[in-house]
Amino acid sequence: MSENKAWVIETHDLDRVYGDGDLIRALDKVNIRIAAGELVSVMGPSGSGKSTLLNVIGALDRPTGGDIFVNGENLATITDLDNFRARSVGFIFQLHNLLPTLTARENVEIPMTGHVPAAERGKRAKELLDLVGMADRMNHLPGQLSGGQRQRVAIARALANNPPLVLADEPTGSLDTANGQELMRLLRDLNEEQGTTFVVVTHDPAVARQTKRVLVMQDGKIVREDIIGSPDEEDLKMWRHSNLGKQILAGTELHLLEEKLSSSELKAVKKALSVANGKS
Ligand SMILES: Nc1ncnc2c1ncn2[C@@H]1O[C@H](COP(=O)(O)OP(=O)(O)OP(=O)(O)O)[C@@H](O)[C@H]1O
Ligand SMILES: [Mg+2]
């Protein structure tokens, strides 16, 4: 199989089978390609294989079949996986796994230990905590931070070695809506400003809408792929999925909205309708 550096992640018929009696196909011939600088989300029901996919991509788990290339490198041929992970991948998990006895800054320094001089580690940790809006909490212990703040420290830690790829498993799962939205804004900024590639597993459609492409998994397979458009386009897509929405789009049920909306809202809807109908 040829490797292609254009893809940060490329898989060929990736399998991860558990058990030896009744086999569980956690991954079943998964083929994906993710380019540098993409912000992709992965959705799907519980047990569909999302975490398994992230773990295999990040070399925390080994596939039972198929190939996976990260930055053109076949993971099966890498002997020093610890070094590979330190160089190439940042992980953000729902349980942020910060060490409770270390300060925020020290937690961010951990991944740099061993290959970045101490003075530089401290400086970089400070910059990263500043980037995630935690500069004023650097010397706090995790127990002295809110859930959202801990999650931001975990992100700073994931970025410590400047990985080209960050894998996030339900990073907003333990956050309230406002903190979840703020976190996604941060990931989007990092994606746009630093070109970091993100793969974000989520159950939350609002989180997925903040990404540019959604891979949908079911029974270990990628069953669908959605490209996310602009917010207006997304609203229209939702309308097209409901009967009432379709009737309104066709202009036949507009009076239903007239009672419910203010005149300025109605004007906006009519404008959107003319754009939509012009398009379709
Ligand atoms: N260590 C394991 N041993 C056996 N089966 C496993 C193991 N880990 C995961 N599985 C099974 O593999 C399938 C996929 O699990 P995975 O954790 O990837 O799902 P998920 O999509 O992340 O689900 P959730 O949304 O609940 O986190 C499930 O059927 C699960 O029970
Ligand atoms: Mg999971």
C-alpha cells in the first residue's frame, strides 16, 4: 500500500475485533482519510466504535486487521510507539486525567519532560495556558479548578509538544452548554490559527455542527459522512428534513409563521426562503 503524506490519517480496511467466541467487530473495514488542517467530528450510537477508532489512530490500541498511516507513517512499522505518540498526537479525553498533586502549569509540562529543557518547558507551558485563557490559574491544583477550566488545562497539555494531530474523545461531555461551546470555539481557533488537525468524538449535534465534516459510525463502520455548511445552510437543511419545514420552504404554510414571529423575524425568514428557493 502506498503511503501519502497529504493525509494526516489514512486507514485501509481497518479492523478491531474483540473476543474469540462471539466476536465483537468494534471496527469493521474502516476507510477514512483526514487531511492536514481538517476539523472533523465522529458521531454515532454508544458502542458503535468511536473510542476504538480514536485509540487505534493514536496507537493506544492495535488494530486486528488493516493498515493505518499517520502522517504517511504506517503504525505497524513503528517500534517506539511512546516516541511516536509524544511527537505526533495530542489526546484530550473526557476524564481529563490531570495529576492532582501537580499545578496546572506542571501538568502541561509533563509531556515535554525528557526532551525539552526545564526552562523552556516552563515557558511553553505558560504560553499554552495563556492561549487557553488560563494564565491567571497556572499555579492552581486541578482540585481548585472548575470542570471547564480543568478541561482547558488538558487541552494545553495535549498541545504541549505541538502535535500536528489532536484526538478528542467527548471533550465537552462533562461540561455545561456554555463551557462546551467555549471549548469548541477554542478548538476552532487553534485549528484555524495553528492548522492543528482535530478529530473530535461527540454525542452532541451542536458540537458536531462546529466542525467541518462529520463521520457517522454504526456497528464499527462509517455509514455516512456529512459536510457542514454555513449556519444558514444548516438551518435550511433541518427545515428540509421536516414536513412542516418543507411546506414552509414551498411557501404553502407561511401563515403558520406569521402568527409566531415578529415582523423583523418574518422578514428574515422570507429573505432566507427566497435565497433557498433561488438555490433549489
Ligand atoms: N476491551 C474491550 N473488550 C471487549 N469489547 C470491547 C472492548 N472495548 C470496547 N469493546 C466493544 O467494542 C464496541 C465499540 O466500543 P467503543 O468504546 O469504541 O464504542 P463508542 O462508540 O466509543 O461508545 P460510547 O459512545 O458509549 O463511548 C462496543 O461493542 C464495546 O462493547
Ligand atoms: Mg466512547
